Amino acid sequence: MTSYGSASLRATPDDWLSIGEVSARTGAAVSALRFYEELGLIASDRDHRNQRRYPRHMLRRVALISVAKRIGIPLQDLQEAFADVPLDRPPSHQEWQRASRDWKRRLEERRQTIERLEAELTGCIGCGCLSMKACALLNPGDALAGDGVGPRRL
Amino acid sequence: MTSYGSASLRATPDDWLSIGEVSARTGAAVSALRFYEELGLIASDRDHRNQRRYPRHMLRRVALISVAKRIGIPLQDLQEAFADVPLDRPPSHQEWQRASRDWKRRLEERRQTIERLEAELTGCIGCGCLSMKACALLNPGDALAGDGVGPRRL
DNA sequence: GTATGACCTCAAGTAACCTTGAGGTCAAGG
DNA sequence: CCTTGACCTCAAGGTTACTTGAGGTCATAC
């Protein structure tokens, strides 16, 4: 990981951030930022030296990408989640609000899945279980149907 | 994925399950089961034809592996989680209970992380936010410290 | 003037988690 | 007897999400 130590950062003019600054502020590795750009998840301008310059609003995007990673949402799905948020200009209040709600929905789904599993596992502990048949965990067809145990993308 | 259609399954004698049966009952692919075995997460005996035979209690292990995957716990960590559950004999009630509690703890952790993110994102929506500085999402050093946004294993 | 540091590109490597393919065994069914 | 299906092994391939490495450009610092 190339980190470009954040100590030497001086205020950049015009509110543009270098890749090193974005990295320092978001915690994402420089290489990761370049990778995200390749995927079209973020974008940058170039300065006269061909170095990436990021508008401030890009920090938000990167932050949300990091959040997504933490809860296991694949980057592909992010393309979709970001569909309505413009890359080339600071998104409007409304645009961000809509996107944020979408994010919240994803988080909720994720949480509910986990809560269901927790409840089931609690039941299992209570009943002295993980015994066949009774346990929902072991019978994916039942309680977990539509969310099955089967081969699935993370 | 080789599925070995479950239609032709007849009752196997002696309560041993073939790899196809385990696959059908757990939803894990046959290839995945062999892979888990390579990792030492599950184990099998062989019959006179050198085919894998699984004791019933192995189903529970596979079920828990599937659960782990769903919530994004890496298989490596499973080695640890399974440390006290014997592979070679049906685990005792107590052994399973202890392991189950461990699982519950992991689920709880995961859920709490998500809940925190949800709360923060709700705040962001409320404050018309994702504006710099105010938002915890964008300032990983603060609210999320110790759980930072930075490069981390899934 | 040369060294350093932050950046650039492009290609290849890594890790987790499997799947696919080639080539083979064996038992039961028609 | 021949086919089919379920299984076997071992090696290679695939996806996601990056990181690492080689080789190069500038501008500032000493």
C-alpha cells in the first residue's frame, strides 16, 4: 500500500484534493482509489502534471464505498447505487438524500438477515439444538427460503 | 457446480451420508464440500470405494459454514470458531452450546456495526448532510475509530 | 545539481473462495 | 455387456478487490 504520508500535506489551492489527500482523509489506499476510478465509481480531473485532482464532493463517494465494503456489499452493486449521483458535479442535496435512503435500505436488509440468524441461533441454543429437522439453520428450505444457504455471491 | 441431483437419493445405511446428500441437504456445492475438507473445516471417512461418507453431525458444521459465509465471516476465522468442536465424533451437547454462543457473539458484533452505520446514515439524511466535517461517515477518526474505514479485511 | 517525494502507467501478483475440466473407478440397470 | 450416474483426483481457471513492482515524470528542498 502506497500511503503518501499525510504529514506533508499543505492546503491545496482551489479546493482540489490530490490522490494522497483523498487517501489520507478517507482511509482508502491510493491504489484502491485508482482502482475505483477504473471501475467508474469515482472520477478525477488532471492538473498540468497529469496528476489526479479530486473535487471535495468525491470524498463522500469514497466514504460510502468504504462503508459498503465494511458491510460486504460488492462494488458492482455500487455502480447501481450511485446511478443517480452525478460524478462530474457536486450532487444536489436531493440527489444525496435519495442515495442515502437507498443506502439505508441496504443496511436494513443486511441487519435483518443477521437478526433472523441471531434469532434462529438463539433458538438453537435454547433448545439444546443444532439437532436436525427442528433447526431452521439446518433446513434452509424453510425459514430462510428466498435467502437460501445455497451457492450465492457474498 | 456439480450438483448430483437429489432425486435419486435412497436411504443410505448406517446413517452415513454421501457427498451428494450432504450437498443436497446443506445447499453447499459438492466442490465446495471437498474444498472445505481440504481446509480442515470438515472431515469424512471413506467407504470401500473410496467415496466420502459423512456422519450426520457434519451437516451442522456445514450449515454453520454457510451461515458464516452469508454474513461475511472469512473461512479462516472458522477454524478458530470450530476449535473446540471435534471433527471425529459427534460433539456433545455442551460443546455445541459453547460453539453456538460464540457464533451468536459474532452475529451480534456484526449487527451492531451495521446498526451504528444505520444510525449515522439516518443522521446524515436528517441533517441534509453528507456534508463534510459534521458527518461521522466522512470522519472515520471520530465515531468509527477502532473500526475505521481504512484498509481492512472484509 | 542531485535527491526526494508525490505522483504517473501498465502488467503482474495475491488472497479468498470456489468452479471447471480432464481423465478415471465402480456398481447397478436395461 | 455397455451405459449411466455418482463419485474420485489433480491441475488449472475464474471472480472480486486490490497490492506490488518496474520504470518514469516533475517540482521542491538542500
